[in-house]
Amino acid sequence: MIKLIDICKTFVLGDQPINALDKINLDIHSGEYLSVMGPSGSGKSTLLNVLGLLDSPDSGQYLLDGIDTKNRSEAELAKLRSEKIGFVFQAYHLVPRLNSRENIELPMMLAGVNAKQRRQLSTVALERLGIADRALHLPNQLSGGQRQRVALARAIVRKPEIVLADEPTGNLDSRSGKEVVDLLEQLNNEGITLMVVTHDSELGARAKRQLQMVDGNIVQDKRHEPC
């Protein structure tokens, strides 16, 4: 499903170049459950952004379902993101003035999905995530766990093939965090490819495949039965 070949990404901090990704080679198969761990600045989030087509590498090749993403227009990349990838972020990234249903429907509206279908899909997502009774609530009227459920509903509403989660439990208490992780793992059990970036070793240990990053390199890639 995902193939990275010699992917490099460099940022300049002051006058100092930082190799955020240094010749990354990675194959991810459909339905895998991966965690990405490592210290701050190791390149975890940069890797996630490249995989999610939110950022482009400086060099190398990224194949997504056999499609070479290099030299694609922004419109083409946006279409690929919309069709194949769902995102879950630590900070939720909900629009404050939109209620839960509207936040869930926003990406579909931008993708040109008609109003009737948006309503049908958002209703299914709200019910599945257990927040149907919060459909008309604004983000500031929700708890952290409820906000993350809205963000997760938005990520899966169009049934993506891949879900990329960046510190999905970072702003949650332990109970809410466990509920969100259980929901993510349920999606993986249904066949969705799941990648979780985390500082939490316990959360990382739940994945069947663990990547360890240091200084823009994948220094460990191991598979095991999850804890």
C-alpha cells in the first residue's frame, strides 16, 4: 500500500540544516497497525506529514497504492488525501464556530459531496462514535474525549484506507485515551491501515509493528504480538 524509497526532508533552523528525514525506506502493507516512537525532533511527525501528503519530501519516491505522488498537483494530492487518508491529531483541529456534525461534514463539503449524502454519512459516524447526542454542540461545549471522538468521526466518515494518528491521546485523561485507542484498534481490526505517532511507550507497545526513530532515521523496525 505504502512504499517510501530514499525519502529525505531537510529544514533550516536559523542557518543550521536539520535532516528531519534521512533516506527513509519503508514498506507498509494494507491492514497493518504501526506505532512510531522516538524523542522530540526525531522526525516522527514529519514522516506522518509526508505519508499524509501534507508535506512533500525534498527527494526520494513515495508510492501510495502504486501511485507515484511526485510532481502531482495540489488538486491531485488533495483528491488522494480525501479518498484514502484520515487524520487524527492531538489538538483535534476542530473549527470552533462549527458544531460536531458540521465539523464532521466539512471535509466532505470541500470534496463536493452533496448535502443529503453528507448528512447520512455524518449521522452514521456520530452514532458509531457514541456522540449522536452531541451533534449540535460546539467544540467548547465538549470534553476532550468528546472532541477527539468528533475528530475521529471526521477522519473515518468516508471510510479511508489509512488512518494516521499523531499523539491521539496526548490531551486526554487515561479513561478517554483508552476509549479512543479502542476505537482506533477496532478500525484496524476491520481492515484499515493504522499508524500512531506517540511518546507513550504503553500505547506504542499495543501495535503489532513498532518503528523507532532517531535523528531522521528509522533505527528499529520490529514486529511482534501486541501487548
